[in-house]
Amino acid sequence: MLPPRAYIFIGLNAVRALSIIALLLVFSSSIFVMVSDIRAFNKFQTAGPSQDDTSVTFLDCDYVEGSTVPNQPAGVFWAVVNRLLIIIQVVILLLSEIGWPSAFFVRFFPVLGPDFGLGALGIFQSLIGAAVLSHHTDDFTLVAAFFLFAIGCLNMVLGLIFRQSAKSKRSITSWRDHAKAVLPTAVTSHIPSKAAPSFVSSVYSTDRADENQHSARGLGFGRQGEQNAGMKGFLISKPLESLPKYTGGSPASSTRSPRTHTPAFKSSSMAI
């Protein structure tokens, strides 16, 4: 049985795949509608006015027959601009769903970047779907726009539930990092290792050395200084006495001669 995080990961990526499919359908349908509008407008222009009632009614209609182009000045221009803007928005949303390039969205479109949730993405998808559905189109475009509108509503609901963590929960890289963090990466050894001296220990040893030097300066290097250093854990070694090389014998025997003590009772007896 999989953990709950795995089901969330699979569900969010399933919605992500449906969102990409809906955006691709709207992209292709927008190109198809734009080509159909241009052909219908060209046919409308080449027909020209005539004397029968059918042509007069055709010229007075609100839209060009078989298209979404309004029968007004620069109507075909704004119809084409509308489709081009929809295509550009769909491409940006597709890149946002893929997650590339991430730095571009973080800098220029933060609401579509990895730091935001799915709410803004769902709002944009619903707006595009509503804009397409507000015109009389063919069945393919109608189904694609309705599918995109439904996915946009679903992304808005997921954005309200997961908020800013939605994209991190469905990210493949974050899933791999989480899996690496769960598995053990190194085996600890029971052999104690000698740690390198840290900054605190070096400062402490320096302070103790300064304190010892200060105490030596205050008490001198005599018996009082030796006793004070011994109480603090320091030992003062005395240098060995040495003689020049041309003298013989050991330094101890030449410098120190044993003293003979004459008992007091002998001197008194000799005096008697």
C-alpha cells in the first residue's frame, strides 16, 4: 500500500496531464478557427454586393457567415488578434505546466512559477475557455474550450486545498529529494575520531596561556609562581645543570660534594 503522499503525487500529476492535453486542444482549435475565419472573410469580400435580397441580407448580418469575424470595420483584424493572444496565453500556460524555464516564470510571471499554487493557473484557463465559448464555433473548438474550462475550475479547487505547496507536491525533483532523504546515506562508525580543534577551544587555550603568563609575571618564577602554576595544572621543569666539555665527571658529582658530619660526642671525648 502506498503512502498518502504518493496518492497526492499521482492525482496532481494526472490533473497536470489533463491540463496539458486541454491546452494542446485549445491551441490546435484556435489555429483552425483563425484559418477558417480568414477564408470566410476572403469569400465574403470576393462575393461583393448584388441586387437580390439574399446578398443584401448577407451584407447586413452581424457576423461573416461561417466565421467568428464581426461584420464591422476592422472586424477581421480584431478577430485574428484575439486568436493570436489566445495562442500566446496557451503557450505560456503550457510552459508553466511543464515547469520550464523556471527562472523565467520566477522573474517575469511569479504567479505561474513554482512558488505559487494552482489557483492562478486555473483562473487563466477558465478565462480562456469562457472567451472561446462566448462565440459560435464548431464542435471541435466547443469541446476543447469546455474541457479547458472544466480543468481550470478543478485547478482552482486544488489551489484552494493545497495552496502554495501544490506544485512542490507534484514535482518529480522534490519527490526524488524526499526519497533520498528517507533512505540512509552513510553508516556511522563507532571508532572515535580525533576532532580538529575548533575556534572556541583555540580561544580557550589562548586565554589560559595568557592567564598563566600573567600569573607568572605577577608572582615571578620562584616558589610562589611554581605553586600557583601547579594549582592550575601546569608543571615547571627545572633545567639540568651542565658543565663545559673539557671538565670531567658528572655535573652532579662535581658540583655537589657530600658533607661529613662528625658526631658531637666524639669531639667532646677528644677534648677530655
